[in-house]
Amino acid sequence: MKVDFVVYPEHGRPFTADVTYWPDSTPKPIVIFAHGFKGFKDWGHFNLLATYFAKQGFVFIKFNFAYNGTTVDNYQDMHDMEAFGQNNFSLELDDMQALINLLHSENPPVAANELELNRIYLIGHSRGGGAVILKAAEEPRVKAVASWAGVNRYDNRWDELHMDKWKEEGVQYVQNARTGIQMPLYYQIVEDFVANKYRLDIPTVVKRMKQPLLLLHGEQDETLPTQMARDLQSWKPDAELHLLPEADHSFGGQHPYEETELPDAARSAADLSIEFFRRHA
């Protein structure tokens, strides 16, 4: 069963989410999945991923960050580039907080008897892998975290950019390789990071994160080097690290994804995550 719903965070811009589960009036552990940069909840094989977890007895929730470029009316791909440019890391953490709070409210998106609220787990892919670490560190209701090809810090590529020009002009553009669209990045993302560094600096925050952490990274990752996962483990030595020999950055996925089964690498990542979450019940 899949249910679509809308979340209304305090910053005022609503976002879409969906929950996939097998209804049986029995409380089930919850997985919240956070997409990465230039991603969205219905990208590629993510719907197959939701079904896979649901068949394993989880309530699987995936969502669009409010400022990822989608809208409530058109949420299956990015088209609102002004919103995309106004996104920042604090907003993403606020979005996850709003979703977790909704699950604990009097009006959750599914019947309360389907939710095992003392077993909430987070999975994040790429930039989302950094976001779930940060959110867990400030949200004790999260019990464990899996970072899939996650970033080790948010500012690790800013030194490659013309920061003075970015600050002066207020915006720079990155191309979406899939659509060819030039996507704006407003300088406010840097200002937000600097102003909230205690909350947003992953190397610092992961050291005070108390929950168990699983690090999954593909040895064929063409976007983020495996050293990022090794760095995260060095900062949190009790983290569990698996390097997947055949996995690329998207764990075999692409958009659109026409197959009816998960890519092998994504299934391996899912199985490792499921086993990890069950161990940390």
C-alpha cells in the first residue's frame, strides 16, 4: 500500500512525501529515506526500493526536500529552479524534523497502529547521507542511520569554486546533466552554512552522534570517492563500513528506470541496511 501526503514545515513551504507499507494493524519499524543533490523522491528506482523495504516488514517513507525544485502540484521532477537555488542545509534538517514530528502527531499519514515509533531509522543518499547524520545527532528519536554514498562534509568542493565571484554576483549555476537545465545556487547557502556551522559541520557533528551508523559506498562511485566513507569512519570509529565492489554512485539506478526489479547494487545496500537496522532494534 502506498499513501501520498503533504508535510507543512515551520519555514512555510510544504513538501510531498509518500509511505509504502503492508497494512496489518501491527506496529512496524520506520525507515525515512532522504534523496541527494539534484534528486527527488521518485527518482529512478526509489519506488522499487520502497516496495522492497515494505516487503521486509518496514514502513518506508521517502520525501522531497521542500526546496529541491519540485512543488506540491508537480512533485515527480524538478522544475522550480528559483526554489532549488534557495535551498540550504538548515532547511533540509527542518524538513526532516517536520516529518518526524508528523509521525508523532495525532494525525500521522498512516494509522498509528501501523507505526513502531520507537524504531525510526534514517537512510540518506549522497548529500542526503550527510543530512541524516546531522539530523540523528540532534534527534534522539532516531535509532540508527545508514549513509549511502554519503558526503563527508558540505564545503569540501567550495575551494574549487570562485568564491569571491560567487559572493559578489550572489549566484552561480550548475548544469543538470540529465535535463541540460542550468540550476542556480544562491550564495545564501554559504551564508547559512557559516552561520550554523555547529549544526552543519559533518566532521564535528558525527563525533557527537550517539546512534549506530552504517556507511555504504560503491568502489565504482564516479561522483564521491570512497575516502569520504573512510573519513566518516575515522571520525566515528564505531561506524560500520562496507565498500561495495560493483556499486556506482547511484547503486545501479538511473532516471528514468524501466526495470521491474532493483539493481543488484541497490538490493545489496538495502539488505545490508535492513540487517543493520534489525540488529539495532
